[in-house]
Amino acid sequence: MAAEAAPGGPPRPRLGPEPQRLLVIALGDYWYWRSEPIPSQALIAVLGEFGITPASARAAMRRLAQRGLVRRTKSGRTTAYGIPPRSTETIVARLKALFDVGPEEPWDGRWTGVAYSVPEEDRDARRNLRDDLRLQGFGPLFDGLWVSPRDRRAAARAALGRHGVDAATVFRTELEGMPPEAIVARAFDLRDPAGRYRGFLERYEPVRRRVRAGDVAPREALRVRTELTAEWRHAELTDPRLPAELLPPGWPRAAARECYADIYDRLAEPALRRFRELLEAVDPALAGLAAFHTFESIRRLPDGAGEPQAQETEFERATREDRVRAMRRSGP
């Protein structure tokens, strides 16, 4: 992480995640359940904690609004931004997916397959469908045949519908003729996510020791917790999340996730205090509405409440497209 600026000196240089991503994560961490917009001055102050200038912060907010990831409102001379409206079901489903808090079921030996045909001239549709399927945890076994060991039939059908691919079929079955390890080796590149997880551990295990020693003040806690989540999402972006039965020995995800959860949960209260201080300086009434969630609090949410809606909301569409863009930029 970049060093602190001297009092009254220039902002810290930007070495970490981009301003748009930091703001989305901060809103997700402390404002996810709220629909009230936050004045832009308060959000500028939040991004200022990361060494981001007011001009860059304003540009980030405008771009997020254009992409549908935040909602812009104006009252008199005050411009404010908030999270677009979503149902409780969408909120819970999104949180549980992001934090991966559900128990993992043993693999049943079957695969979800997506076989499709896209005309050669429709290259954009082919590329977009492939990126979407990869985001859902599928990998290419053969040209036009993608597979996942998870039951992702609903996700596959939704992806086909989003990209207008009608010449396709989705199925769930055992695959004969190739052992599971050969299927994994052909369809999935596990070297990239393994390297990302190990890099995450190398960076954050020393931070974890400092957090456990109580050596992180609220101002630093807000920065560390937000950048931690940005780094974790980058680390797991290309992970197909295969069942344990199909992973190589020493797969580092569990250790990296434990490190992430430990830091994230321990820094929740001090980071929230700093977030509230920044809001209170602009709008004291809003500051008391900020809250945090942890791995444990998300785990306790009712399981039945987390079923995703059949129709993708504008916010979910924008979020999915944002992840696709990130995957294209940083994929193997």
C-alpha cells in the first residue's frame, strides 16, 4: 500500500485499485442495505483516504453513474450518489455469492454442459458468450462445448438468452471417455488463479498479523479493508471454483480466503467508525445509517432468501459487465 502523505502535502500516489472500484467496494461494505444517496462531497472525502484527488473522485462518480453502478440525484446545488434500488432477494443473493459463505456440497460426478453454435460472422456474440460462461465457472472442453462440474444449468440458460444464442442446448450428465482430471486439464487453467491466491497470501499475511495485534487505527482500517476486498476480487476473478475433488494438492484458495475473512471481519468496526466520521463532516444524519457486514453476519442470513430473481436487474447487469471487463483486462 502507498505511504501516507505528510500533513498539508500532496496526496499519496495511486498504486492500488482504481477509484471507481474502491468507491463501489466502500459503498458495498457500509451502505449496501441503504437506498439514500450520499452527497458527493462525502464520497470525495472517502476516496481522499486513498490519495485520490477531488477531480479524480468526481470523474469516478460520473463514470460509475454512466455505467449504472451508482444512481445520481441532484437537490439544489447538491449532487449525491447511491446504490440503485434492488430487492432484498437480490441483495442477499449477491452478498452470499460475493463472500462464498455457503457449505460446499460433495461433487456428484456429473457435469453441466453447454453446447452451442454461433455463426462465424457474429464474432461479438461468440466472444461475449464465452466471457459470460467463463464468469459462471465454465471452461471450454471442445470448440462449442463448455463444461462445469457445478449445477449451473440456470446460469447457462441465462447467459445464452443474454447473448441471443438460440442454437444451443444445456444438459447435466456424466462424461465418459475422459477421466475427470483430463477434463479439468483441458477445460480450465488453474495456474493463473493459484498464482493470484499465493500472491494475495504473501501480501496480506503480514497485514493479518498486524490486525491481530491491534496495530491498525480506524483511518488505516478503512483503507486496508477496502483495498483488501479489491485485491481479493482480483485474485479470485479467474478461479472456476471447482469442487475439492477436482483440485490439485495444496490448492491455496482456502488459506487465502481464511486470511481475507479474518482481516475483513476484525477491521469491520474500526473501518465503519472512520466511514461514519467522513459522512458526519458533510451530513451528520446520514452517518448513523452506515453499517457493516462480516462473513459471519452474511452466513447467518436466511438461506431461502437468497434465490436470485429470474430477470436480471439493471444493477446486476452493470455488475456482471464490470466483472467481464475486469476479467478481459487481467485474464491469463
